[in-house]
Amino acid sequence: MGAGHDHSGAVATAAHRHRGRLWAAFGLLTALMLVEAVTAFGTGSLALLSDAGHMFTDVLGIGMALAAITATRRADTDPQRTFGLYRLEVLAALANAVLLGAVASYVLVEAVRRFGAPPRVLAGPMLVVAVLGLLANVVAFALLRSGAQESINLRGAYLEVLGDLLGSLGVIGAAVVIALTRWWWADPLVAVAIGLFILPRTWRLGRAALRILVQAAPEHLQVTAVHDRLSAVPGVAEVHDLHVWTLTSGMEVASAHLTMAPGAEVGEVLAAARAALHEDFHIDHATLQIEPGTSAGACGPVEW
């Protein structure tokens, strides 16, 4: 006997709820990315080029988030996709982390190479475009902030915009220093700072995405605590074959086998177990198999 809740077609993820803001941030950052890239090549500024590259990953990450939203909605009508395509959001976040890490690594290598003989850059256009980039990132930051706590994909885009915002400040600083002092080393120095700022955040984002893809239990949740709570449900004699994992951001899933105590009622046990998972751990999708206490060994050995 068992019971489960199927939310695959009914749950509106955070990315769905913030789709309008994603589109606004996508359009704004795409326009500024093109302006920064053209100006970077025209002025010879590595710092501005690194900021444009970082903004490119912002645009790509948000674009993948929007593509994942579209694919997820289409998958809701496919009976073969019992969990929809919610994992596309996680795959997009992982790809985003990889691309962002590659951009940061390239900037660091190129900046180190330039330290030997830093080229002269045009500080005026560099400053104007950096200020425009800063304003665009402030707007995008505000658009994505509310959804960053709910979705790993939105969190990736949010972290990139945050890094890009600080990067724009760095480029502005470098342009001012160059304009006033002709100290050309300011450009590769700021590029290095941007790269070093990006890398650890990229690592954390990639690690979070991999934890979901390998179906590890959520970091904020202790599996032993779930086991103990289910064991304390009236009518439950034993809990085994317990699994807890994350389907996508904010959607934890659990499955377990519950051995009933003599005289316990199946409906009462299931209702109490679901309530415990919902109230104590915010797990709303649970598949629970009930096993009568008299059928010892009903749950056979698992060979994987």
C-alpha cells in the first residue's frame, strides 16, 4: 500500500513567477553587453572586455532560464515526463557556472600577460560605457533580487549581475585613474580583481547544481532528522528505504517505507506522516509505502 502527491504539472516554480522580470533583465543586459564589447575593442580596455564577457554570461544564463521555463511548460502535457522538465533549470545553472568560470579564467590569464607591458587605453569612452553598464546592472539586480532566494537558476543570474555590478564599479575606477594619472596598470589590475571575485561564486553555484543532479539530500535538511520524525508518527513501528532529494529549487521530494505497528490504521498513519513532512521539513511531494508489521521481510533487498 502506498500514497503519493503528484505536483509535477501544478507547481509554479520561482522562475515561472518571475518570467516578466527575467525578460526585462535579458533585454537590458543584451543591449549593454553589445555596447561594452564594441567599446572594449575600440579602447583596448581588458577590464571593459572582461565586464562585457561577464555580462555575456549574464545574458546567456538568463536566456537559458527562459528556455528552461518554456520547455518545462511544454513538458507538463507529456505523460512520459512524470516530473516534467524541472531539472532543465538546474542544468542551465550548471552550464552557467561552467561558462562563467571559463570567462573568469581567460581574463586572469590575459591580465597576467598584460602586466609586463600594459597597453594604453582610451579612458573617456571606457568611463562612459562603464557608467552605463553600472546603471543597467543596478536595474537588473533589482529585477532579479526577489527571485534569487527561491530558484537556483535565478540565483545564478543574480550572482552574475551582482558580480557584474561590482565589476562596473571597478572599470569606472580604472578609467578615472588612467584619465588622471596615465597609470596603465590599473586596467589589467581591475580585470584580475573581477576574475578573482567571480571564481568562488561560480564554484558555489556549480556545487549547488551538482548536488541536485546527483540527488543528494538538501544541505539544509538532515536525513536522520526526517527518519526520526517519521519514526515518531503514531502507528509507525519502523522506517526504512528513506530517500530525500531536490527536484529543482524549492521542490524537495521524499520516499519511504513505513512498517505499521499492530492495530494501526493505514489512513491515519499516512495522513500523520504527510503532515509531519509538510510541517517540519516543507516536503509536499512524498511517496510513502505502508507495510503491515506482520509481513516481515516484505521489502526485499535492493540490488542497486
